Amino acid sequence: MAAPMKRGSNVALTREIPSLRGVVLGVKLVSAEPVLIDNLVVATILCDSSSKALSNEHFVFFNQLNSPELSVTQLARVVGEDTEQVEIDLSAVPTDVHRIVVVTYINEGNAVRRSLGQLREATVRVLNLADNTELVRSENLAPALKTETGLALGELYRHEGGWKFKVIGQGYANGIRAMAADFGVSL
Amino acid sequence: MNVAAPDNAPSRDDLPWLRRRTTRTPSRPNPPQRAAELDLSADSRTHTTTTAQASRPDQTHLAPSGSLDLSEQVPLLSAIQAGADPTSRRSDGRDRFGTTRTSNGLPTILTTKRPLVTLTRVQSGVGALTFKAVLSESVGDLRLGCAYQLVSGQSSVTQTSGPRATPRGSRRPVIFTSGERFEALTIDLAQSRELERLIVYAYSESGAALNWDGTLVVQTYGGARVELPLRRDPSAGVLVPLSLYNIDGEFVLRSEQSIIGGSIREATASFGFDRISWLNDHTPLI
């Protein structure tokens, strides 16, 4: 297997595999702290060319498992070893979607405060939707995190008529509020 | 008809649920094109042509769907597929499907004439939803509580005079009370899928008559506000200002504004919460 991808590195998925029709983004989050794991949410945002979500319905997470045109689907129950899996049918992605960003954040629904510094592992990998084979995998993004409560893991983006995947690994001190402002999602 | 073996059969890319790796509810295809050749006298040659067209990938979404097609929902679905923005609002705060949404900046005031507001799935699933009774001292010892039913079937109440969090004993409560300056109830929206419905009620801890006044404020994580007046003639009893139903992931808030002259047990039972075991009229068993 190839070496894990570093932060900021990218790979031209459809150029390497011209037959690629769809991918699965698998996110794995591991921590010894159960309160943190309970409140971690994975979301996928379909963004236009200016990196803003097309609408609030293009914020795919556990309470909205599909984008409106069904191109992006988060599985209610994962197939395999990931914490969450998001299936993306590349040919069904609307043409005005340029980036598909997968993020994680701590839901601050109760008084308990946690941070992503307590994560032991945070990786994102890309599988071929057709046969479940792993194409690429990111390095462990967890060691660089401290007090952040949000993390942009990786993104698929259009490039010269195809799709590339990039490992982002950028933390957000202000969690989902900061990410929602960044990606134009109105909470 | 030539049926290919499973090993070398061509993959079907026209059925969205087959593209996924799990069993899933089929999405509803576009309405069938009620073409002129639907007449019963059509000979087998015409039939073959239709089938051939249907198997072309660019045509398949026009193919007649199964019997699950609910035709009255089709315009709605095709409006979404046509790329219409379902979040666009008309001037009265309703979106194009007639659903009232919260608006930015302005609070949504629920009245008997305009009793409903629907939160989006993002508003119903990110952060927390807080109910707060904003009152002056003159009202009396007003306390806030809610009767809830979870998807698991579990049903009970959460209130300031106990139990203060639910499910009781859970390290991760779905609903909990917090009283700082004002009485408040909070729903942890990371668990919004657990919640089926609830009613919010206001009561006097001592059972005395209250000078009903003030406002129940519902606040989303993003800061949108829904407000309900609590103003009434002074009386004893339990006031149910609001109900909440989780409709397919969207929280629908409804102004109820009914006062029930009796106990919390009677008030919750009158809203159909009949699966709660009680210690006495004001205290549930769990």
C-alpha cells in the first residue's frame, strides 16, 4: 500500500483510475474519551466554486443523510472499519458543485466541553465505491490537534474535468460555528 | 429473454439504490411519461421498442416506476430535481412548499392563527435547542417541564422539580433542565434522531395560582428565535404552550396554548402521553 498522504497533498483520482465512477470517504476517529466520541459528528458539505455550500440541504450529516439529488449519502451504518462513511456518486454530482469537503466537529449540545486534542486517531481514506478497495489514506491528523473543536479532514474537488482528492487537516478553534461561517451554512 | 449470469451481468447504473453498498429505501424516480403508446392494442413490436428505449441509460429515469409511485408527491420531487431552491422564501416567511421557516434576525411569534414553524434539518440536528421561560418576579413560582416520547418508546417527563435530565442516569441526557436566571430546558441535538415528540409545560411548583405572563423563547444553535406569549388570566393549573414533533428529521413546533386545570399527570395525559408511570400527580416514577 502506498504511503499515507500528508496534510495538503493531493492525488488525481480519476486520472489514475479512469473507470472510477464513485468513491467512499471513510473517516476514522479514535479516542479513549467516550464523552468525546459520543459527541463527534461527521458532515459533508457540497460547495460551489467560491467554496460556499449550495444550500443548507447540501450539508450532509446524520440528520440529513442525502444531498437533494442523492449524489452524496452518509451511511447510517458503515460497511467496514470506519467510524463514518460517505458515498459519493461522482457522475451524479451537480455541475455547480466544485468541492465536496468532509469535516468533523464536536456537537456542543450539553454542558460538557471537550476538544479534538483528545483524539488518538483521525484519518480519512478513499475507497472505490464499486469494489470497496482502498485507494488512498491520509496520515493521522490527530497529533497536531490541541484545543480545536472542528476539523476539515479532506476534500474532493474538480480539476481539469476530473476529480482530485486532497487531505486538508485544518483545525477550527470555534468548531461548527466557524466552519458553518466559512462554508456558508446557516445554522 | 437473455438473462446474464450474476458474475458477468452488466452493472445497472440506472437504479440509485443499487449504486449503494447497503439495502436502502428506493428513491422515487421521475413521473412516468404517460405516452400515447400506452394503449392496450399496442403490438409486441411497439412494446419491444419501448423496452429498448427504457434500457438506454439517458432515458432510464423516464421509465415507468413501480407501484410505489405516489403521484401527488411527484411535483414536489420534480421541483427539487429541477434545481429549484427549496429554501427560498416568500414574503410571509413560508418557503415554496408552504412551510413556515424561521427568519434571520426577526423572531417568529407563534399565535393561534399562525401556530406552526418548522426547523430545518440543520437547525434540528446541530448544537442544542433551548426553551427558556423569560418572566418577571410577579408571575410566581413558575417552573418549566416537558413530557417526551423517544423513538425507543420510552416516555416520561423532565422538569425542574425532578427528574432534571432524561433518560435518568444516562451520562448523555437527551433533554435536561438548566435554571440560571430563567428556567430552561435543553435538547441535545446530536441525539435529535432519538426524539419523537414532546410538549413543553409550565406549572407552579407549590401548586398555587400563577399570574401568567412572560414569554417562552425557543432558541436554535444558530440564534433563530421562536417566541410564544405566556400571558393569561391568573389561574392554577398547567399551561401547555408548545408541542414539538420530529417529522422525518425536521422539528415542527406548534403553538398549543392550552391550560389544563389539574395536575401535570392530567396535562400530559390530555396530550396522549399515557405511557408514563407516576409516583403522584406531579412526579413520574422514572
